[in-house]
Amino acid sequence: MTMISEPDVPAIELGHRETVPGKPSRARMIGVIAVGAVLVTAVNVTAAVYLYRGVNDLRTMEARLGELGQFEQRIGARIDTVNNGFQSRFEALDRQLQANFGQINGNVARLEQGQPVAASEPALGAPEPAITDNTTVADASAADQGANAGDGQPSFKRKVAPPGPNPSYQRIQQPDGKVYYKKIN
């Protein structure tokens, strides 16, 4: 290989370079930049891991909230079932109570007329009042009093008990099957 050299051009030195005091060398500068990039990468990876965990936790919470809506519907259905059961029991007790009141009223009327009353004999003189969905105990007793007023038997004054602490309520059933009770003044 042939080298052409010109004596007037100075030769380039590749070896040792002089550094200016106060000015960092290129190797140090590249090292500092590399360390900074590694630190930024480590921070980014850590943030990505925490962000991924947070997103997974958020998805888990959303799934649990969806299950909570289903749980609420199940509880509501069970409460409606229990409510319907209690209402049917109250209606049966109300009918039984009205029948017992009718029997007692008939027995009292017989005793006041001087006729003996057998304990196991059903009352014939006091029919059970008609009960509808909107009938209250007060309405049924008023209907019972009105039914005996003009049937030829002497009307007897009933002893009216003072109103108790519980006010009367009216049962209201809506078309969707829900039942509400309204206070009657």
C-alpha cells in the first residue's frame, strides 16, 4: 500500500488529548447520560408495574360492584317474598279476628236477651262482614253495626274501647304487585 503524505500538512494525533480544566471529557458525559437514562428507565418500569396493579385492582372492584347490583336484586326479591308472607298472615288473622268478634257479638246479644249460649256453638246472629282489599278493622266493625240496625232485633249499645296507640292503616295494592299501607286519620 502506498501512502501519500504531504510535508506541509500536520499529522493528526489519535492518542492522548489535552483536557481543559473545568470542562468534562466526552467519556464522562456519555457515562452520566447513560446512568440518567438507566434511572429514568427504572422509574418508568416501576410506575408501569404500579399502574398495571392499579388497573387490575380497578377491574376487580368493578366486577365486585356488578355483583353488588345482583346481590341487591336478590335481597329485594327475598324481602318482597317475606313481605307477601307477612301480609297473607295478617289477612288471615284479620279474617279470624273478625269472625271471633262476630261470634262474641252474637253471644253477647243472646245473653242480653236471656237466651243461653253454648261455648262450642257457632254464633248465628252475627254474620261476618265482607272484607275487601281496602277494608280496615274500623270499617268492618262499622259495617257490622250498620247491618244489625234494622233487622227487627233490638239494637244494643256496644262498649267501645278507647283507641289504642296503633292507628288504623289502609292496605293499597298496586298493579305491579307491591303492597303499601296508608295511615288513616
